Amino acid sequence: MRMVPYWLDTATPFSGAEAGPVEGRVDVAVIGGGFTGLSAALALARGGASVVVLEAGRVVGQASGRNGGHVNNGTAHNFAALAGSLGLDHARRLYHAFDDAVDAVERIVREEGIACDFRRSGKIKLAAKPEHYETIARGFDLLQREADPEARLIPRAELHREIVSDAFFGGIVFPKSAQMHVGRFGMGLAEAARRHGARIFEDTPVTSLKRQAGGHRIATPRGTIEAGQVLLATGFSRLGPLYFRRRLVPLGSFVIVTEPLGAERIAAAMPTQRTATTTRLIGNYFRTTPDGRLVWGGRARFALPSLISDAKSGRVLAAQLHRLFPQLASARIEYCWGGTIDATQDRLPRAGEQDGIFYATGYSGHGVQMSVHMGQVMAQVMGGRAEANPFRDLEWRPVPGHFGPPWFMPLVGLYYRVKDRTS
């Protein structure tokens, strides 16, 4: 079993990183070479700005390349609950922002000719308990009428057309959702940004960032550069300014990938081959790949990634897979890895400007599509269009008692496990 992300292991590495020193002055410095930073760099460079991307490791090496490969619309919340807390108009605007995010990915793939197996597969959200399906069904009319007329409710009697498992009690299909090979997309996105004029530096951590007259001064081990504007496009839940660390909670999420299963075994488990998620708080997400594998992910354990933690979580995930799909019990697991999600309290992203620095973060498990979209959006915001930011009106309070390391995560994990058993 390979303890590396399948997506990065099966993508051609980016070869266009800058070899020289970091120096001079640019219009915009982007800190972080994941989807947010690369998407912003692409949009800014296409608009005529001089741009550098400063990545501490390798492009797409962290969350952007360590996820489940879903490009889903729909928020993490039940739409009726979101409308109840924010109001119908605000909930609708946020819901449509996730639609826009899937569209943004598709548009970039098309315009830049990125070969990443992008496919509008649709997503199915699976009810893990009868009462979960009842909740979905109660809110379905409001969702379909006010936000997503294409959504379809799937009762349990019809579910085997979608998922061949007796573990679920119905679901809802979101046809706008998609999937892709995130490693190939990320490398293509980096190449596109470079092609349009962005300069990308790998292995270049930022060691200091200071405001000065006319912009910012950014120091790295490879030199110092001045920038008129700065976009923070990296995770700050454990590192970075205290403002962000108090508002973001790092969550470990883990993924395994099977051997190629062949058409018959795939059809015996997932006939429609959509992306799939489950309704448990500690749930699963899964999909197939073009070469016939099953990608199976989930929280598994309330721990952050490491080789030991990833291996333990992989065993938990394999047991879950075999329990929910006993017909795949003989499938060999060939890949296992972990990644870190930056989550907000309400599981909605945040973006804007703080102390003269622009940022987009807190994707809370919906980062593949939303990070790409928000990179494009923040390029507009930095150009003076603050109204382009769909999350501009959301208040963002710190997590009480949280100043960095998430000391409370074992308690949260216990709470979620109890909730999954009792609700």
C-alpha cells in the first residue's frame, strides 16, 4: 500500500517553477500554491497584473492534492436549516455560490485545455438513518423551489439504481455536481498560470510579511520581494496570524483507494458512478476513478495526518468500506493518505481583507470547487469589486478558548460519535 495521494502519484509533476532568486517588485504576491492561489494567479495574470506565487513546498502538495476528488455543489448544511438561520435570500445566494464554483472549475478546464477527467457526474447524498431521510424529505420542496430545481429525491425503494448497499435509507441527487482528477487539474492550473505570466516559486516559505508605504515587503529564504497587494491563500489553522488561528479548526480527513475493480464490480456497487456523501457527522465520501478504482474517504479518527495516523485511519476506512459494501470485501487497498481541512464553526468559507491583506479560507471540506472559485473571485475583489465576494456579509467570530492547537478535538469527536448514535 502506498502512503501517498493517488492524485499526486498519477499526475505529471509541475516543471515550471522558478529557479532564480525572489526579488524585485510585483503587483500581487500570492502566498500558497494550492487551488486558491493558483486560480487567483491565473485570473490576475490574465488581467495584466504582475504576479508571484510563493509556495512553501510543492504546488498542490497539501489540501488541494490530498482530498477525495469531488467537485460538488450544495452546501454542507440542509438548505432549510441554512434558510432558517440566515434568511431565505441569503441562503439562496450562498447556495448558488457553490453552483458558481462548479461552473468556474469547468470553465477553467475548458478554456485552458486541462486534461483532468472532469465529468458532471452528479452527487448523491445518502441518508444513513431513516430519520435522516425524513429530514431530507421535509426540506426537499423548499430546496427544489428556491435553490436547486434539478435536485431529485430518491426513496429507499429506488436507491439500488444508484448505490447497491443496504446501509442507506434514501437520498437526494444533485445533478450539477462533478468530479475530476485533482492532481492533473492542479498541475494544469499551475501551467496555465505560468503560461499567462505568473511566476511560481516552490520550496519558498514566507518568513516575514510586513506592511510598508505602497504595499508589503515579503521575506523568504531565497530573497525578498515587494508587492502592492498580498493574497493569503494557504492554511492557517495551525500556523499563520492569530486572527485566523482563532477562527479556524484543523480537521484530519483520510482517504483510501482500491485496486482497479473492473466494470462488473463497479456496477455491482455504484451503477451511476456519482460522487457520494453520507449524512452522518462522522460520515464518508466516495467515488470511482476513470481507471476503475473506488476512492473512499472520511473523518475516520479525530486526529491530524501523519504516517502513523494515516495508517490507523486507513484501517478504519477499509472496515467501513467492507461493512457498507460487502461485495467489495476482497478489494485490495493500494493507496492511503491524510489531509488537513481548515474548518469554520458554521462550515461556511470566509474571504475578505484583514489588516491590509486579502484572504480566502475555511472551505470546511468543500475546498476543491470553492477554492478554485474563490481564487477567481478574490482577483476581482483585489481589483476593486468587493461585491463579488459571496461571503462578505458573514460575521466571523473566534472559537471560544481556541488560540491555536485544537485541544478540544477529542471532546468534539466524542460528541459527534454520540450524536451519530442517537440522532
